[in-house]
Amino acid sequence: MKLTGRITWSALNKMEQAVDKLHREEMTGAKSDQTKTTHFGFQEVPESEKSKRVDDVFSSVAHQYDVMNDLMSGGLHRLWKRFAVQLSGVKTGSRVLDIAGGTGDLSKLFLEKIGPDGELWLTDINLEMLSVGRDRMMDAGKLPPVCQCDAESLPYPDDYFDCVTVAFGLRNMTHKTRALKEMHRVTRRGGRVIVLEFSKVWKPLEKFYDMYSFKLIPLLGKLVAKDEDSYRYLSESIRMHPGQEELADMFRESGFERVDYFNLAAGVVAAHRGLKV
Ligand SMILES: C[S@@+](CC[C@H](N)C(=O)[O-])C[C@H]1O[C@@H](n2cnc3c(N)ncnc32)[C@H](O)[C@@H]1O
């Protein structure tokens, strides 16, 4: 399914129905492996293609990523990330895994929190994003271990980390429940997983938010990052991501308990938290 030209409200409703169907299929495993499709923004693509497409997006935007984040959120993403660190409950000496850590914002905040006795891994599937992240870390005089890996198949032992986090990465993953189960596996009993992600905005703000997402964001992408398509994907992927309650259900299905979430900026973003018992 591909949208071109103007986006209408009825088209957006159809998208919502399609994404509900895809999420149901992901949760129930309803389709056979050969026929499985997923969404890449508003397009329906074979599952086998999604991670390559996502990889292309982040390779393309890696060097403008940080400046675009500040522009698009008016700097708010920094506060959201600080909030995620507060929720995590990590302290001096904790072990933290930052999945889809990209250019390393969250990792930097965690390093300040855990101090020299802690252990933090900055990881991402995309080499360009990770390289920018590693360089930024080095410029800040920090040298955590950096690992290129897929969240759906983590190269870490069971029950190892006190906290596992993902900021704005989950919606790009092909099998979100698979990734959540991996996060559960590598978290120790009593440890937490925090997912910071775009979510469903407060209903009265929806039209305004859609205008911002589908007009302003691609325009900024075009002017600043010289890449309108990648930023259109960003807006579309946000729209296709499960809402607050649905994601909380996916946490529970992946084994987490005492799952809760906090809406930030009227639900533009939500921070989900789950405990491994
Ligand atoms: C929007 S960026 C977020 C970067 C950073 N966490 C932040 O908040 O600024 C999304 C990141 O998710 C990564 N990503 C996408 N799919 C992934 C996967 N399956 N496993 C690990 N990382 C993934 C991308 O490469 C990209 O760096």
C-alpha cells in the first residue's frame, strides 16, 4: 500500500485499520512465513525487506540526525530522554543496555548516572548512526563499549542488565514483540525495560499534529537534511506505531509485569516501563 500526493483523513483511517490488522497478525502469528508483510511507513512490504529499508533511512540521515531532532522537537527530546533515565531507577554501578542507541544521547545520560563503576553498552543495528554516536562519546571523553547488533537477536547473556532501554527505535523494528522478548531475556530479575517512543496524541490535537507531521516534518527534512523521503517515513512510521495501551499489552505478552506508561507532550511521546520478575 503506497500513498502518493495529498493525504486525506479517510486514507489515514484506512491506514489505521491496516495497522491494527498487522499488529494483530504480529501478535497472533496469523500469516505463514512466506506471505508475511509488515509496514514501512504507509507502505506494506515483505517482512524480509523492512530492515534494509530502515537501514537505508538511518544511513542517509545519520549526520543530520541530531540537528533535525532539536529542530523537530524544539529541543524537547532532551527532556523526554532525561525523564526515561529517571524512570529507569538506575544508580551508581548499574549495568545498562541502550538498544537502537544511535547517536548516543541516552547513553550519555546513563553514563553520568551509573558512574565509572557501572557498565553501559551503546548498540544499534546501523553502522553510520553508531559511528556518529561513538565519535560523539569520544569527543565527550567517554568510551563505553559499542556494539552493532539487531534488537531482535541480542548478543548478550540471560539476566545480565539492570536496565534495558530503547528511545525512538522500537517502531522501526520488524518484529516488535520479538525484540521485547529479547529485552526481557537479557534483563535481570527485578530489572526494568524502558521504551521511549512516539505514541497516540491527545485526540483534540490530532489534526494539528497530522499537519505538523505530514507537511512541516518532510519540509524540514528537505531543507535541512536534503532528504524529504526519510522524514516522510519518520512521520508515517509514527502514525503506524501501536498506541499506548496496545504497546503496554505487547510488554505483557513479552513477559513483563507491573507495566505502566507515562504520556509526554499530550501523548506525542509515551514512556513505557516493564519489570522482569
Ligand atoms: C530514531 S533513531 C533513535 C536513536 C536514539 N535512540 C535517539 O533517541 O536519538 C532509531 C534507531 O533505531 C535503530 N534501529 C532500527 N531497527 C533496529 C533494530 N532492529 N535493532 C537495533 N536498532 C535498530 C536505527 O538504526 C536508528 O539508529
